Amino acid sequence: MLSRIADSMYWMARSLERVDNTARLLDINLLYLLEAEDALAEPAQWQPLLGIFRSEDNYAEIHGDADIRRDRVIRFMTQEKKNPGSLYSSLRVARENARVVRDRISFEMWEAMNEFWLEVDRHLKRPLRAEKAPEFFGYVRNQVARFHGLTMNTMMRGEPFSFYMLGNFLERADMTSRTLDVKYHMLLPDASMIGSPVDYYQWGALLKSLSAFDAFRRQYHAGLRPIDVVEFVILEPEFPRSLRFGVGRMEQAVQRIGTNRVECEICQAMVALKKQLEERTALSIFDYGLHEYLTDFLEHIDAFNNALQSDYFEAYLAADVECAT
Amino acid sequence: MLQTSSNSAAQSAMPYHEFYRDNFEPRNHYRPMWEHIRRTGQNELAEKAHEAHLAMHTDGVTFTVYGDHEEGIERVWPFDLIPRVIPASEWSQLEAGLKQRVRALNMFLKDIYHGQRVIKDGVVPAELVYEGKDFRREIRDIDPPHDIYTHISGVDLIRNVDGRYLVLEDNLRTPSGVSYMIENRIVERRILPEFFAQYRVRRVEHYPALLLQALRHLSPRGKDQAEIVVLTPGIYNSAYFEHTFLAKEMGVELAEGRDMVTKNNVVYLKTTHGLRRVDVIYRRIDDDFLDPLCFRSESVLGVAGIINAWRAGNVAIVNAPGAGIADDKAVYAYVPDIIRYYLGENSILQNVPTYQMSNAEDRAFVLDNMEKMVVKAVAESGGYGMLMGPSSSPSQRAEFARHITRDPRNYIAQPVIPLSRHVCYLDGELESRHLDLRPFIIYGEDIEVVPGGLTRVALTKGSLVVNSSQGGGSKDTWVLAE
């Protein structure tokens, strides 16, 4: 398929997944803070969110100071047009890319995306109030789910679909690792605690933001132990937001797309990424250092993204000979 | 050259009515429809009109109007319920006339890009060709596949007060509208199947299939290996809907200039698996933007090196670069002579009388009578660069007079022809509006005219401007079988 179209499919899916994750994280943070017993100061409650999106600098620049306040953060992460990582900006990118691939996606998908964008654009013309925000985030998550559902049920399983899967799961793995890294850092400064039950609400909030709470509790009955949470979120093969699950789907997509390269960057990046998950246990990850582990993982995600660029989206740069298909 | 100037009696006469005779009885071929409309009643018609609009909306049949917004505004294609009917005998005349015209214009193009006999024999003045904006010196002596230059034409026809069809413009560059011809038919059939029951209407939906065969016919690697693309300027172009439509209907790639690259005079598509060779490019961008190496260097819409690839015979470009000189509005006046010169026949379809502004006598006459004239820039289309004399203001006329005096070769003038009228269903009333007709002609192994076309309607009362960019609508067009 055309490289430009593949690129747009990929970014449509990535941006949409970003929209979903942004809504999830903000929603759970708001909900959790409603009943927080620990008297964390406002900046301490909201700073980690900016950390997950690596937006601290941009936040300070746009506001002229680094003063972190709830309403500001919500607006910055939801509707700030100058923030390329805001929900609004991500959805705009998703919709623009959908317009480019309009003849490759089903009519239902296009219609759903278009409606979603028009409604969010209308809704965010005014500042989003914190007490109204959960309702809005619920709407956003429903719309993303609707789009995914339509994709699964109406889209041809050809190359465009594989690029959609790549964008979707790469972004999800990326966000899951970052969320885990930041939250873990904040919630468990003392590594000796990994085998003991920890704060039910805080860790519960983390699992909820990944839609993992119920599934986790069905599987583990020893309370919320960090070692179990890490095992579940990173290594659980059946949990659709785990790193292992995501990397598995990415591998399937790459295999379906195939490559005619002799020196295949994407194959190497895939092997490196899988290696991060093979023969690992939660304990070995903690021995290595969770933060160090996640930092490595994110680097491999970046390398994979770059390999997609060079092997597929700019495949023509290296191509001296024409190919058959 | 001053052709017969229109007489003033004709100008003041009533425009031809397609639907009614002078006594307001419907013409024979509209009688069954008229009976049906009378039986149907207002409420049902209103409902049908609403359904038709919804159908266009949900199918995403849109066009883009350029305005203050950088990106343009996407509008739903305006469609009128009442179809236009063309009897078989009328159509066979039109068809013969269109084929004759397209055949002669192709011979003309081949000639002016090779030996230029037509100039040497004094049929068409040399300066008219050389000063034409769309004459491309760069492509002289190139032989396009099968000597075809205008693979797709959309000739605009109007009817004068006597009901005679006249050619208003030969659109030989990238005529648009064919997707709307098909969408109109699809919606009409869905909304008013009972209309069809009383007529034998010829089909039009095979147009993309015909086009695909014509394009495959041009492939340098043979038709079984033809990699065909539709080249679009992108999503903000007014006809982007049509580009998507045609690519989808033909099952070929819709590409932008940046999706292609040339190497060793071969054009390739940039794909996820490397480069894929391209054989035929149906381009929907103007010559000027086609190749920054050859024409406008700042163009980012085209593909660098594409003209050399074409020259080397490695790719076919549709329509051929340089074809626009044959629909230049100043050359237009010579088409009857061109037909006679190459085919030895009289032209079956007549022209609208045309005044050449490079001719001193014509120019003086027009400058004195501007309020009765339509003045047109020769290389513009889509209703842009045009002065409608009767509805113009003194300052607009003065402005065009200045343009004409400064650059006479760039303008022509024609007497205002009151376009024929037809019944339309507008806001709950049946009203008469002016319209024209654009049939589409494909020059492949043979010349074929799809039996139908795009009927464009000036929706504003009294208006003669049918362009969709300027408030025009459309009708389904029925050509009847014998």
C-alpha cells in the first residue's frame, strides 16, 4: 500500500489511543482525589500526570509559571490547543488522518470519527469544569470504544488494518509503561515493600486507569502487592492492556505486513522488544530495577517506531529496485 | 474573426423551455412524468426532496467551496428531483456532434504539437496558438500513446431560444462532474423509482468501467500490467470527493504528487514495500502544477520529472499535457473551421457566436455593448474570471474594459444566450430555472459518449450561472432508449 496511507492509518490509531489514555488518567485521578485521606498538596496530586505525558516544560511555558493547579492541569491536558499532547490536539490529528484514509476505512468508521470530533470540538469551545469532567471523559472513552468496535466489525483485514493495530498497541504499551513508571515512583519509594500489601486505593486507582482492577482481583487474592501488580500489567498474556499482550499483537501485525528487506530494521526492533518480555518474572524485573526496566522498554518502543518509519513509511528512500507487489 | 452576430430579436425572445410548449402543455416526452407529478401531490414531493437531500448527505456527496476559510467549506451536493429527459433522436444528433468535435480537436492537438499544418494553411492564426496560456512548447514532437490527447472531455452544451444545442465550452483539461452524474442517478432511482417505470432510461453507471478500459489501453507495459493512479491535489480540493469516487469505482490507487517519485524516467509509487512502477496517471491537477522541473517550479502538487518520463514513453498522462490549448476560449471560435479542415465535414454542433478581443473591430463593438455581453478570460473555467454584462455594475464593466484593453488576447466576448429552462421543485413549488448540459466523452480504443451527462441548474431565479461554486444545482439526466 501507499506509504502515506500506511503512515496515516498508524497515526490515526496512535492518536486515538492517546485520546483514550488521556481521558482514563485524568478521570481516575479526579475520582481518586475525591476521597483521598492523605492530605497531599494540589501540586503533588497533579504533577505526576504531567510527568506521564512529559509535559512539564510545555505546561510551564504556556502558563508563564510552573504553578500546578487542578483546573489548570485539566484544561491543559484536555483542551489546550497549544499543547500537542492534549486530548483535543490528539483527536484532531486522529480525525485529519481519518480523512486522508477515508477510502480505506469503512463508512461507519469515518462517520463515527467525524461525529466524535465535531462533538468534542463543540463541547470544548468552553472551559471544561472539573465537576463536569468525569461525564465528558466517560463520553470520550465510549466513543473510542465505539470506533474500535466498528473497526473490528467492519474493516478489511488487509495491510491498512495491520498498521492500525501497530499504532493502537504501540501507543498503548508506551502509555502503560509510562503510567506504571511514574505511579510506581510516587507510590513505592521503598523497594523492600514489594511483597507486602500496599495502599488499596492508590494502587487500585492505578489498576482502574488501566481497566485492570476487576481482572486483577480475580487472579490475585493476597491484597494489592506491587509484585503482583507489576506481573499483571507487564507480563499477563491475556490482559489486553499488558505490555506482553501489546507486543504480541504488534508482532502479528508485522508478520502480516511482511517485508522484502534483507537488512530488516523492523525485524531487529521486534526481536529486541520481545526480549524485554521473554524469560522475565516480576521478581527479576524488580532485581534489575523497575524504573530502569521501563526506561529500557520505552527506548525499545522508540526504536521500533523509528524502524517503522524507515522500513515502511520511507521505504522508497532505500529502494533501488522495484518490488512485485 | 467576427462570426454572425446574434440578432436582437432573438435576445429578447423567451428562452426555450425544455418541459413545456408555448401553450404550457408539457412536451410529449414529459407527459407521463407530468401526470405522475400531478397525482403525487405536494406533500409527497416535499418528502421526496427531503429524502434526496438526506441521501446525498449521508453518502457524503459533497463539493468544496473556496471562500474565506483556508480549507474551504464542504457542502452537500444540491440536487433537484425532477429529471431532465432527452429523447433518443435528439441524443443521437448530440452524440454524433460530440464525437466529431473530440476527434477533430485531437487531430488539431497532434498537428499543433508537430507539423502545424493548420497554422501554415492559414486556418488558425499562429499568434492565437502561440499566445495561448495553455500552449506548451515543452511538449512539441512528443507522441502520446495512440496519438490521444483528450481522453476525457466534458463539453458544455446550452440551447438557444429555438431549442438548438450550442457548444458553450469544450472542457478538455480536467473536466469534473461525472461522479455527480452517477450519484444523481443513484439517488433519483432510490427516491423516485416510480418515475423510471414509465420510461426506458439509458444507463450511465458504467462510466468508471469505460474509463478504466480507456486508461488500461494506454499502459506502456500493456493493459494487463497497467498500474493506474488518480492523481489528486489533496483533500482540500473542490473536487476531492470526485477523485475519491473515481479511484474507488475503478479500484485504483488515489495518490498525491508526494506519493510518487521518478527514477531514470520511470514513475514510481512510494509504497510500504518499496517502489512500484506506475503506467498511467489520470491527473486531476492542471498542467502548471504537474511537474516542477518543467512547468511551475514552486509547485508541490506534482511530481518532479514526470514530463520526461512521459516524453520517454514510460508513463501515460491523462489528459495529455498541453491539451488545454484546444479548449482555449479564443481557439474555440475556430472549432468549426478545425472540423472542416481535418474531417472535411460541417460541424454538427454549432458554436455560440464569439468576438475575439484581439480583433480591433470586434473589440470596439464589444466595448460599446458590454452590458449585452458575456466577457470571459480565455483560460479560466468554473465561472471564474467572467463578466455577465446584463447583471454587472458600471464599475465591473469598467474593470473588464481595462483588462480587455491591456491584454486583448486573454479575453473573448459572447452575446448573452438565454439558457433553456426546466421545471424544478424548489421550496414546495414547481418553478422554472435555467440549465445547461455537460456530457462526458471518453476517447479510448474508440470514442464513446456516455448517454447522459451532468445537468447543472442555476437555482437563483433568473440567473444564468450554473456553476456549483456559485449557487448552481443539478438534475438527473435521462437519455431515452429508442
